[in-house]
Amino acid sequence: MLYREAGDFKTSYRDDSQTFPLKLDRMGYWVTLAVAFGVIPFVITDYWANAVLVPFLIYAIAALGLNILVGFGGQVSLGTGGFMAVGAYATYKLTTTFPEISLLIHILLAGGITAAVGVFFGLPSLRIKGFYLAVATLAAQFFLVWLFNKVPWFYNYSASGQITAPERTFLGYVISGPATSAPAKYLVCLAFAVALAWVARNLTRGTAGRKWMAIRDMDIAAEIIGVNPLTAKMSAFAVSSFFIGVAGALLFSIYLGAAEASETFGINKSFLVLFMVIIGGLGSIFGSFAGAAFLVVLPVFLKNVLVGAFGWPTDLAAHVELMIVGALIVFFLIVEPHGLAQLWRLTKEKLRLWPFPH
Amino acid sequence: MEQLLYASEVLVNGLMAGVMYSLVALGFVLIFKASGVFNYAQGVLALFAALTLVGIQQGQVPFAHLINAITGSHISSFGWTVPSLLAILLTALVMVGLAILIEALVLKHLVGQEPIIMFMATIGLAYFLEGLGDIMWGADVKTLDVGLPQGISDTAEAWTAALTGYGFFIDRLDIWATVIAALLVAALVAFSQYTKQGRAMRAVADDHQAALSVGISLRFIWVMVWSIAGFVALVAGIMWGTKSGVQFSLSLIALKALPVLMLGGFTSIPGAIVGGLIIGVGEKLFEFYIGPMVGGATESWFAYVLALIFLVFRPQGLFGERIIERV
Amino acid sequence: MKLRFAAAVAAAMMAAAPALADLTVPNLSYRTGPYGANGNQYADGFNDYFTLLNERDGGIGGQKILTPECETAYNTEKGVECYESTKGNNALVYNPFSTGITYQLIPKVAADGIPMVTPGYGRTSAKDGSVFQWVFNPPANYWDGASVIVKHLLDVNGGDLNGKTIALVYHNSAFGKEPIRTLEELSKKHGFTLSQIPVDPPGQEQKSQWLQIRREKPDYVILYGWGVMNQAAIQEAANIRYPMENLIGIWWAGGEVDVEPAGAAANGYKSATFNGVGMDYPFYGDLKTHVLDTGKASGGGAHVGKAMYSRGMYAALIIAEGIKKAQELAGTPEITAAQMRDGLEALEITEARMTELGLPGFGQPFQLSCQNHGGSGMGMIQQWDASAKQWKLITDFIQPDEDVLQPLIQADAQAFAAENSIQPRCN
């Protein structure tokens, strides 16, 4: 009754193809943004920032990036962890070599470097498809992590091979290093997430996105209608890796503050981001956020319920948590293989008709 | 000359290591062939099977920790031990039961979904089994002993010393693994060639719909294939568990099997064997010759890069079915 | 629905807060994942020691000690989550039991002003208290461990390692790479050749590494491993008939879980340790009466007396003594994290004190100061007796080679101070 399109007339093509065609959706979007930028920074605590919101935003960026590759481009990749490592180490090298340039610029540059690396490791996708490609991207994952572990230049010859984010400021506020306040961390990540989501949305509904989707749906057919598979696939790898590189840079410099290639950017990270994409919904911007939220919040939530509320021993809780997460993944796939985004779409459909569904 | 001897020793050991990888890869191939599912949970199945085997063998009470936490009791063991062979049989039964459950609770509901969705489902399954295995049998490192010998084979060392002047190192466990793997493959081939169920399995692998239309029960085949894969996982679990104890890390051997699959092709049993051998030899020789130059520990990625290079020339793997694409 | 979920999340997160007023020492443990078997024992030992103090003495200075547990699974991100979720509840001191998480937390604890105690692991140069104000790593660190092992080898060889070769088989991570610099220095000093053999974690498959060892026949192998890597290494060493008494692990490669899978073949394997082994101490009588028999033991008491359990217990002991000292200095039993740090900086554990605690000779005497956050760094060598399934101490406490270590520690600490613009204090 409240949520409907009757009376919401469009008078131009521009209006008709906007992201949120319904007024209520648009308002919801602006309110969400207003709350995210205007309210949360004032109430956020260290715990909420570090345990929930900052990882959520960073993983949302990574999931967006992977979604461009998997959901729009149809190329399955398991190299996410390795590409995030590229972003992290590139930021580290850049910011320690050129400390006078703003960290934010370095983060974007690190994204660019990751894009180049991503294109290189994406080259086999021209020959290899499906699961073979997925496993082939693992070569990138393992090789990159090994490289960062092995070549001392990458970690400035520190004794243990760890990289530590030095303190950096932006407009007088500390945004990196241990003295960073919770709102600063949150706002930097939020700004990146919103800007990149906007970029992703506009890329995917433009020419580039249509080419990617054509390749995804059937690459031979796409080639016949004039989509160049080389540029389409490589641009998908480049854009996707850029996002993932930025996510890795943020993960290291803003969130964790210290990292070690094999620990922080291991194969588990690749799987985690892939889960987010699939659970959230392939080929959906909203889905990337939903999937990231689901997989960041759920374990924290389960842990707090099982240990905090029920007082279980932590090991039992951890095992049960694994079982619940696993069972929920299977359950979601059975109920809605197209992910949370599809559930959201269905809910909206129902809402439009409510309360008179006939 | 000495270098050559060392290299041949590395080669032989690489072949043996390859067999160990193949054992894991076999389970993947079986399931992929019959149902088109890339079963990520294969490694965890091996861990689960090994945990169950040790648990049964040593008479552990399943879920003891959970029961103790809830009721405040202090139970841990039934106080008996089960002979190895019987324990292996019982574990195999458990794996069959698990296959039935997986089919009924997961696979049945996902018929006809895209491969990536099925893949995700098996990852969910892997998580679940990981938690279940820990909660059933505890997270300690367990010693697995089913009577397989370990350590350097004196005979092989003496022979090679007599022949070449340098005694090769060959692990007795590896020799056993090779024998068992050969038997396993022979049994699998015989089963799929000469039994009714085996033929039905191949029919399903060829074409689901055609198989269904001639009256083959897809559900039965799936349960069967998952049971066999569970059994293969058990064998792999025994081998790897004997080597370094049964513990969480056992599930990570799946990562060693992936390049083998890529190389050999997801659909070929001989591919899994040959792929395993190539990967085993390749990574050991690379570590031997190139490793010291670049700082070692190359085995984590070399197998993948090797497989990747192979794939660029043969995108379907060595023995994979040719992919024919039509618009 | 969404709202209700959010409310439930919020409620659950609030519920995580334990009752205030007592002293809180969060136990960031890991009982799952690849290193769960070690973490399990360690966390039990840590909990049980404080349970004993609470049950027997009513806590420390009349204050009960709470050890809320948080599962990290040895994962740095979960570790950060655990740190953030527990630090708000007046956390007094942290012991994350993971080198990776320690590196994460070093800047964070400095910013939040909460001390961190990392006995036998973590960042070695944290021993320099003038740079690392909030981090303590008594009684010994990784470099001490390497030096102690080399000293032991010197003793075995009549003081001369000239021309010998020593291979370092290490976990290819922050932890495993730590001793390289020290061993390189020591090899210059004592004239032995060092060969480095990295093993990528997890490390089940080490055939090529051990074939290399079989070929090169190093006189000694030092093992800096963790988790399944140790079991595989010891098994492979046995397979190539490498003499077990020449294979020496760091203390984290010195647990029962590491040697038991190899069975009788592991007999004679040595490892360093900075605490006593076994249950032959009067302390365990009290533990039995007050904790084990009353059913309050963490994890059901299944691991009491094992190597990792003892180490967890010893970590708790150091922290408990630090609390006691802090209470003395502050003149109040209800101390803050800052007072806790002052207590740790003034901490002195003597042999007499160890005897008083019912653990004579279990730990070394050491004294901390503003400058020295690492204690005396001594270690013993233990040897595995496979038939008795027991570790046996074969040496007394061995003093590490401070002449070599001190400059290295200073150099590394200075580099950290320069990178993070920290003004060294204590002058």
C-alpha cells in the first residue's frame, strides 16, 4: 500500500532508466546515505567499527569487484586473496617511499597496480573456461602470496616479513596507523565503498557492462555480434582487480594496520569473497553489500549469541558456528540460488502488491 | 653422475608423492564425472573419514565434548578398541550413510542448478562437515595406525646402492600407497565396466537425461557415487593421516589435488593418475633444481603454474573431454 | 524483520559484556582450525591457573580474575574482533598466543594503553621496553630460543661448532623467519654453515625438504615449526633415519602432539623449552584439590601436565605475578591497565618465589624493568622419551648469547621507532 508505483510517471528516458525508479526506493537510498554519513560517525564505537562496519565495507568493495568479474563477466576467479595482497603491498611500498603524497591517492594507485596484475593473470581466461579457469586463478593466488613472502623488498627487509601501516593523515585527521579514530576509519571506507558502488553501477549498465554480460551468457555468440572477447574479458579483469586492490589496500592500511601475506591474504580470503558474491547474488550491486554483510555479521552474531548469551565453551561454539554457517549456505542455495538480492527483489514485488495480492 | 642419481631419487619420490595427490584427486573426478558437481568438500570428507576411523578404532564416544558440556558428565571413551579392518569397514558404512544424507538433504534439492551453485553448496557442506567432525571427535591431533609400515625401505635402499652406489630413499608408506592406489583404480575400472551399476553410472556421466529416460535412478547413482567418493576419501585419509596424524590440516590436501585435476581433466580417472604423477615429479624436480635459487618453498604454487601452462595449450586438461561449443 | 534482526544483533553484542568490577584478563584462545590442538591445551592451562587462584586464594588481593574466552582460530581478523570486543570491559592485559595477532595488536595496545604479555612468541624486539612501552615478552623470545639451541650444540660439541653445518627448517611465516638473523650472526661467530629450508604452511608434504637434508647431511637440524608441519617434519626425519637427537625444535615444536603421531620413531627428539615439564611439582596437588576434583577444570582437565598446558599455565603465572606487583605499587587491589604496566615493569620473579608458588625450578628467575621487557631469556633443552611418552629435561637453564642478541634487538627496535616516530623513553 505504501510501496507502489502507481502515480509515479516518467516523462523522459533518463527518468525511466534511473537506478531507483520508485520514489520510495530513492528516498530509502538517500536516507541510508544520510544516516551512514551523518549519524553513524557520531555514534560509532571502536568495537562496532573494527568488528562489524569497517570489515563489512571493505569486503563489500572486494565483493563488488569480484561480482563484476564473476557475476557480470562470467569468469570465475579464486585469486581474490592474491590480488588483495597486491593492493596491500603496493600501498605499503608507495606510502613508505613517497610519504608526502596522500595515502588516499596511494590507495587508488595501488588499485591501478592491482588492475595491471589482474589483467596479466586474466590472460589465460581467453583460452580456459569454467572451473578450469577458477583453478587456474589459484596459480595467481599462491604465486603472489609466495612472492610477497619471499622477496624482502616488498616488506622493506623487516625481520619477520610483516608490513605495518605507518601513520598518515588526511585534512589533519589521522586515517592510518594505531591512533586512527573509529569514525575516521569508518568514513574513509564508507567514502570508497559508496564511490566505487556508484562506479560499478554505472559501468555495469553502460556499454562495458553489456559487453561483459554478453560474454558471460555465451562468449561465442557475443563474439559473433561484435563484442571483442579480448577487450571485454581483460576490462572485466582490470576493473574487478582495481576494486579488489583497493579493498586489499584498505584492509591493510585502514583496518588491520599490519599484515602478512600468507596469513592475511591466504586462500581462505578468496573463498570468503566468492561466498559473499554468490550468497549476495551474482550480478547485483546490492547483492555484493548484502553478501558481505551476511558473512561479516553472521559469525560475529553467532559467536556472541552462543558464547555470550548461552555461555557455551568457545570451542563448541566455534564448531557449531561452522556448522550453522555451512548449513545456512546450503539452505540459502536451495531456497534461493540467486542469492539475497533475489530475495530482496521478491520481497519488493510482494510489497508492491500488498495488501491486495490478487 | 651424482647429480643425476640425486635427480632420479627426487624423480622416484615425486612419482610417489604424485600417487598420494592422485588418491585425493580421484574422489573429485568420480563425483564430477557422474554428477557434474565440483565437490569442494572432498578434502573435508577425507578428514571426516579419518577422524571417524580413529574414533571407532579407539572407542571414542562421539559428541563426548558436547554431551559433557551440556550434562556436566565426564565421558570420553567406551573403553574398547576395535580391530583396524573392522573399523575401516564401519567407517565405510558411515561414509555410505553420509552419502545418503547428503543426497537427501542437499543434492536432491539442487538438481539442475548451475555448476557454480552446486560448487557453492559443496563448500557449505565442507564447512558443515568440518564443524561436525570436530564436534564429534574433538580437535586434538590423533595418531592413526592401521598397521601400515612407515620409514625408509631397506630393500630399496640396498638394491639401489648395489646398482648405482647410492642408496635411494623410498618410503614404505609410499610403496603401499602406490599398491593400494593401483588396486583402487583397477577395482573402480572393473566396477564401471563390468557391473550393472557401473554401467548405469557411466550412462549418467554421459547424459543425465538419456540415462533417466531409460529408467536409471539418478538418485541411486548419486548416492552410490558419493559413497564411492567417500570410500576413496577414506583411503586418502588413511594414507595422509598415517603420515602426519589426523587433524584439521588434513582437509587442506584438497588444495594439492586441484592442480592435478586441472592437468588431468576433471572427467578422467587415468587423467587423475597421470596428472598426479606429472605434478608430483614436476614440483619435486623444480624444488630440487630451481628452488634453492629463488629461496625455496615453491611447491605451494609451482603445481598450479605448471597446470596453468598445460591448460593454455589444452584447455580441457590432458584427458578431459573435448569441449565443443555451439551457438 | 530487518529491524528485529538488528535488535537481536545489538542485544547479542551487549550480552557479550561480562560483569564488571572484577579484574579481567581476556583469553584470546583458539581451539579450532589448523593449530587448535596446541591452542586447546594452552588455553586450558591459562584458565586453570586463574581458576586455582580464584578458588584457593579468592583471586589476587581479594579480586577475582575473570578470563572471558574469545575464539580467534589463529586468524588475525578474528583476533582483532576479539580484542575490540573484550577491551571495553576493563581488560587488564592481553596474551593473544599468536605471533600474527601480536603484530596486529602492538600498535593497537599502545594506542589504547593496555599491556600485552607474549611469553615465548610475538615480536622479539619488543624486549626493548624503551620503544615498546606496552609489550612484554618474558621470559624468553625466539632469538633467545635460537641462541639457546646453538649454545646447547656448543656444549654437546665441546664448545666448537667450526665446520659444522646446521639446517634451519622453518615455517614460512613471521614466526618461522624470526630466528634467521640471529642464526646468521651466530654462524659468523661460531663458524658453522647455516642452510635455510623454508616450508610453506600448512606443510604436510615435506618430502623434497627432507630429501635435501638426507643428501646434504647437516650435522644438526633446527626446527621452527608449528602445527601439522612439526608432525610431518618429525615423521620425515624418522623416515630418512636422521638421528633424532640432532633434530632440535623451538619450544612451539615441543609439544606432545608434535611427537606422538610418529610413535616410537620420535624417541630422542629434542626441543627447547622455557618452563619445566611434567607434573612433578607440589603445585599440582593444589590444582587437583581445588580445580580438577571440583570439576572446574577448563576442558575437563584432559591436558593437565602436557607441554602446551604447562606453557599456558606459566603465561598465566607471569600475568598473575604482574597483577600482584601492580596491586602493591598502586596500593589498591582494583588496578587499571596502566597500573598493570607499571607492575609488569617492576616484576621480579625469583627462585624463592617459584618455590613458594609450588613450582620450584619450573620457571627461570627474571627481572623486568623499563628498559628490559624480556627478562633473562634462558631456556632448557628437553628430550622426548617415546616409551614413557614423556618429555625429560636434559639441561639446566642455558643463558643465551646476549652479546649477539642485544645489538640485533636494539637495531630492530630502533628501526621500528624510526618508522613510527616513537621517542625512546627510560632515560
